[in-house]
Amino acid sequence: MKRIILSAVVMLTCLLTAQAQRFALVDMEFILQQIPAYQQAGQQLEKLGQQWQREVEARSAEAKALYEAYQQSAASLTAAQRSAKEDAIVAKEREAAELRKRYFGPEGELAKKREELMEPIQNAVYEAVKQLAVQRGYDAVIDRASAQSMIFASPKIDISNEVLAKMGYSN
């Protein structure tokens, strides 16, 4: 009998605790797609990335052209000339690799530019979410876009449109 009463009390406590927590959802992808500055920044980054990719490909093409010219004339070159041409090819390939790393590496120009353009917008979204969460007493706000294990969530708890309205964008 004591076990049944104790189990009932524990279960009731768990139920009350679970009901006391308030959750909300946001869809960051949806929110960011509604912000024109974010879209413009994305387009700017894409253009910059394409421009830099063309530069890297041009350097790689130069290295390839040097290698093909070397292959055609290798038989008629002295050992010193072959060595010099091989060094030039390796230097050009290294130059292309360094350029790729400078532009596209983890600490590269594209990453820096992305941080410069996107971070202020993402911070503004975060602040709007935070303000809404504090105002409405949410214990947790979950990003629907990154919650991979979420199968279903009621649209009633999605505050994405409220976040956009708080930021001055209407949907």
C-alpha cells in the first residue's frame, strides 16, 4: 500500500513538473528567409565565392598548363631544366592551394566575410527570440530547423511570426 501511494505521489509530481515547463518553437530558416538583408548578404557571399573560385581555378589551370608543357618537352630537357620546370609546377600548385586556403579555409576570407555580414542579423534574431521568451515565460525555445529528432510539434507553439514582427518584419 505504501508503495502504491509513493508511486502515485512521484508520478503526480512528475506530471506537475512537466506541465509547469513552457516551450516554444522557432524556425530559423524561415525567419532568415524573410529578412531581406540576410538574403542580400547571402547573394553577396555567393558572388564573392564564385569570383574567388574562378581565381583559384585559374591558378590551377596555369599549373596544369605548365605540367602539360613539361610532359611534351621533358624528353628534350636536361636534368637541370627538368628540375627547374618541376619546381615551377610544384610552386604553381602550391600557390593555388594556398589561395584556396586563404579564401575558403576555416579562417579564410569567405568565413570572415560571412561572419561580418551574417552575424549581426543572427544576433538580432537571437535577441528578439530571447525577449519574447522572457516576456512570455518560456523555459526553452527550440529551433525547429535544427531539431533533427523532432517528428511533430503543434503549430500553436511556433513563435516564428512573432519573432519577425518583433524585428519589424511582417509575414
